Amino acid sequence: MNSISKFLISLVLMIPLIVLGQGADTLISSDGIEFKESRADDGPASTESDTLLEVPDDLVFEEGTSSSDTAESPGVDAPLQSVDASAEGGQSLWSIFIAGLLGGFAAFIMPCIFPMVPLTVSFFTKKGGSRAKGISQALLYGLFIIVIYVALGMLITIAFGSDALNALSTNGIFNFLFFLILVVFAASFFGAFELTLPSSFVNKIDAQSDRGGLLGLFFMALSLALVSFSCTGPIIGTLLVEAASKGERLGPAIGMLGFSIALAIPFVLFAFFPSMLKSLPKSGGWLNSVKVVLGFLELALALKFLSNVDLAYHWNWLDREVFLALWIAIFGLLGLYLIGKIPFAHDSPLQHLSVPRTMLAVIVFAFVAYMVPGMWGAPLKSISAFLPPSATQDFDLSTVNFGTTATGTSSTGRQKKYYEIFHERGTPKGFDPYYDYEEGLAAAKELGKPVLIDFTGWNCVNCRKMEANVWTDPKVATLLREEFVMVELFVDDRTELSPEEQYVSEYSGKRIRTIGAKNSDFQASAFNSNSQPLYVIVDVEGNVLIPPSGADYDVNSYAAYLKSGIDAFR
């Protein structure tokens, strides 16, 4: 293998280390400032971040990222400790990478790619002249596939700007646009139309693949990407949307890295072992079935983005049971499709059910049966992170509703500030928190209890998971209700503050116009973090009693954290 080939392979092998390392060490806050993780030998460092897309002034902070720059905040006297979110950011990047891998393997068995595998591998084995040269060409072909798709992911970050990806994750307009895009992708997979690139452009690129050498292999890989766009386009688009929604600046590149690796592996593997081609199933109607199944999944995922907008802007379209009803209908139709009761336009007649198809149908119908009790308030803990908050459930017969009924009045007998905005749709049932920090602090002084500040968000997946899986435990619920004054602060709410409440932040220099921007500005300036959920226990003067905590899905561990806060207060 020549030196150029070795260099390219080394470069691709280094990509995961480079991007994951950067994702853990450098974080972009949503006010357009780049922060480096604080270390013992580092001073505070911040630089203006270049962007091609202007970020809204009331931009809020996003789940799973944090800044470690420090700032003083009125009413918080004790030294504050930041929550290290590098691990969370790394986990988020790994989840994007795994999603990319799954998307790549799904793309491989699409009708635009799967039939091309034997032809492509035969080309390498025959044209190479020797087995070693054929394998070398296949490796370079797979390498170029990875380079092309990772470059696409990097272009997304460069085009939008690193801080703008955080904006996309909570911006209502973009979330609604994501919803529409995924619906279009689903319709494409169902056979309504095909997403294709201009044929003249594709033909020109394909003609370049005859050049031979490295350049010819590169254009072969590029031709694969372009010719298969009608099948891979919706998958790639979904991955990029999902990566952008997580607010990770390297998310698009990481997603495309996983996708391209999964797509390239089969071509290289079959070049190494050509005899394995005989074991591949024959092309047929089952390939179109893969597209249709992915179409149903795209439709289900689209509802999550619509739910994000609905919650942040208080449209009240998708209450929890409405969301569940739509998911039950979508997956119910998917189950009927799998057993051949609902044919689509490009399907071949289903003569019999194969074993894989039968097993998948069983799983889908079991999932539908699992969701049905959720219509009456069952917590559905395994999917709680994707559902709207339990407070949006109108008809609830579950046993989760422990505790006294919320009164909506503060310790002084006055109506709680912002109560009508957040309580009916945001607060888990059985709890009666405050929604304004100063008001909660005043109540804590009167009652002689510590304050648990819950920085949360309408779009925070981990917050929903904590509320459904941890807060519902009787031991934790009792501690929260009886031992603390709870303050819930939503960082992504778009409700406008009254003119007299609006101000210019000393921390970011931006004008704070919404409740969410006010809460996120407070979280960043006072607690050196912008990740949600963030739980902070303070005394009646606002002094931090123990280090803040992020999501902790171990009930005993979270209960121990609460008890340590109580002990520190006493």
C-alpha cells in the first residue's frame, strides 16, 4: 500500500479521537462564547466564536452541555462549584455515533445500495488482478466513503456555526421545521415520491469514476453517495436533525462518521471474503419493506420535535395522551403492515411471513400493548424521556399521583408567580414547587427548610426520565415534598417577561426578554453550568450546601444526595 493510502487510513482512524476529544474539552455556550473546561493549571478562557448564523438574543442553554467559566451572582454568597458536563457531552456524542452506525447499517439494506454490493466487490476483485490489490482498492473505497460523509457533517457545523447548533436545539421555528422535514422523509419512504439529485450532475460524477487510481476510487465512492441519495437522503437528514437537536457542535460529523463506517464495512468485508457474497439474501420486495418500516419510525420521531415546539410555546396541541394515541396508531399500522394487512405502492405480494418479519411484528404489537395503559396515566418509564411531561395528562388513574393537591398559593397566601404557566403542563403530579427563585427563597426562610432548585426544560429528555423513573419512587417523593422547598426553573420557556422585568444580563451582555432566558442566565451566572437537569440545594440565604448534581437514575444514590443536603442544612 503506498504512502498516500497509509496517510488516509491514519487520518480516518484519528477522526474519532480528535472529534471526541474536542467535544469533551471545548464547549460552546448559547450566548456565542467559547469556553474551555476549567483545569487546575488553566485560567478562565473565552473567545468570541465565529458564526455564519446569528443567534437569537433570548437563546437558552441546552441539555447536556455546560460552561465552566465563573461569575458572581447576587444572592449567592458561598463559593459555587460547576457541574462537569464533559462526561455528559461525551455520552451524547457516543449516542449520536451509535445512531449513525445504526443508520448506516439500515442504509446498507436499502434497495438503492444492497443490490450494488456484489457488482462493486466483483469490480475490485476482477480489476485488481490480484487478491491483495483488490483488497487494497476496497479499503480505499471504504475510506473515501467515510471521508465524504464526515466532510458533509463538518460542512453542517461550518455553515451554521458551532454556537448556532445550540440555538437549533431549542428554537421553536427550527424544531417545527425539523418536524416537517421528517414528515417529508417519511412520505418519501412510503413511496409518495423519491428524493433525487439532478441526473446530469450524477452522471458527470459517475463518469469521473473511470479515471482509475485514487481519483477514480474517490469518484466511485462519491457516485455511490449520489446515486443512493433517494434511499440514504432521509436517513442522513434524520441523523443530522437529531445531531443538531442535541446541541453538540461536533454532532453532525460524529453522526456521519458512524453512518459512513457502517456503510463502508460491508464493501470492505466482502472484498476480504468474496465467498460470503453467496450467503447474502437475494434482492426483492423485502428491500422496499425496509424503507416503509423506516418511514413509520421517521413519522414517530417527527412527533417528538412537534411536541418540543408545543410545550415551549404553550400551544397545548400534544398533551401526553394525544401524543401516545398518535404513537399507538403509528406503531399499530406498522404492525399491520408487517403481517401483510396494509400493502404500499411499491411492495411485492407477501406470500408468507418470514421469521425475522414475524419476530419484528411481535415486538411492535407488544410495544403497542405496552403504551395503551399510558392513556390512563401509567408512567411508561422505558419511554418516559420521549413523552410530554406527565402533568399534561388530562385523564390519570395511575398511582403516581401521591401527595396533597397543589394549592397554587405561596406561604404568604398570594398566588405563586408563573403558577398558571408551568404547573398544569410542566410539574410532575403530586408536587407543588415554586417557579420563581426569590419567591421560593422567601418561603424557605419562613418554613425553615432547604431549597432544591431544579433547572429543567420543556425539551429536556433527561428531566422527563428523572421525573418518571426517580421522582416517582416513594422514598424520593417523600423527601422532596416534606423536606424541601422546591423551585422549578424552566430554561427554555418562551413566555415574554413584562417590560419592567426585562434586563440586560451582566453575564452575557444580552437583553433578557423571556422567562426561560432569565432562568438560564441565572443558572449560568450563579452555578457555572448550562446543563439540564441540574439540581442545586441551597440554604435560606442562597448559599450552596453541597455540590450540585445532574441526572442520577439510581434511586438510592439520588435519595442519598437529597439526605446529604438535608444534613448539611441542619
